[in-house]
Amino acid sequence: MGGTAGRPKLLTVVAVVATLTMVGPAAAQYDEALFAFNRGDFATAARQFEEVAREGDPDAQYWLGRIYEGGLGRPRDPVTAYGWFERAAESGHQDAATLRDRMAARLTQEQPAEARRRSAPGNAAKDREARDLIAAIQRELNRLGYRTGVPDGIAGNRTRTAIERFQREVGLDVTGMATDRLLDRLRVSGN
């Protein structure tokens, strides 16, 4: 009988350690997103953080809030930033709660409800629509000679700069924002 009495206990410890050290796809994607953020590839970081944030990861929600707050790889959007900070804060993320509370004073009474809507888990289809719109705008800007790079559906600095340049040159209000109206104007330009 000599050494089998401790074997079930040892197997339990091995199973617990193995479970605790496994890295799932969401954790790996979060790490890749953080790496992209730290090297300044904000467009990639935004895309990867958003996928993990929509799955409920409070750290990814916090970083996505920072991305929208700073206009890093996505258009600066304090309402969307507030929504992501709020979701992370609801999970106990203290830094997100601090930033959310600071931003609250700058929002109108209606904007917190809009922020919750934007960061809701079921908004993936709306996000896809926005990316499709931005990609279409990027294609049209490229066609007209405003270089945005490869149309990827992310309104980074090059895209915003190209939009602003186009808006300035055709006499529109310079906002740098991707809208359906802008896409319509781009499509009739240069024809």
C-alpha cells in the first residue's frame, strides 16, 4: 500500500494549479491588446479590448474607456468612455470609478443613459455598422487622394486628419467625424 494514500491529494493539487495557470483566449487577447496599447498601436488595442470588454472583462472595459476618452485609435468620445468606465466600475474597478466620477460632471443629464446603451453587451451589430461606415469613408477618401491607409473601419489619426482636410477643402464644418452625410458628400465628389 506504501505510496498511494497521498496520490488523490496530489492529483487534486495538480488539477487546481493547472486550472489556475491556464490562459484562455480572452486573457490572451487582453494581453495582446495591452501590448498593442503600450507600443502605441491604439487601433489594434481598441479592436482587441472591445471584444474582451463586451464579454465583461472590467480591465478591458477600463482600457477601452481610456481609448475613447483620449481619442486613441477611435474618435474621442466622452459619452462612450463614460459608459465603459461605468461598466468597469460596476465590477469593482476603482480606477474606472474615479475616471467615471470625474467625467460625470461634464455630461448632460441624458448622456449617462446614452453611455450605458453604447457600452451594453448587445451593441456588437451597431459597432459593426459604425466600422462599415468608417471603412466606406476611408475607401472614398483614398479614391479622392486623401490617404487614410488600408480601409480598416477604425477612425484613427490618419482617417480623422483626412476627413478634416476634405471638410476644410469643400467648405464643410471641420469636425473630423465619420457620418452618413460625409459619406454621401464624398461619393459625389470627384465624379
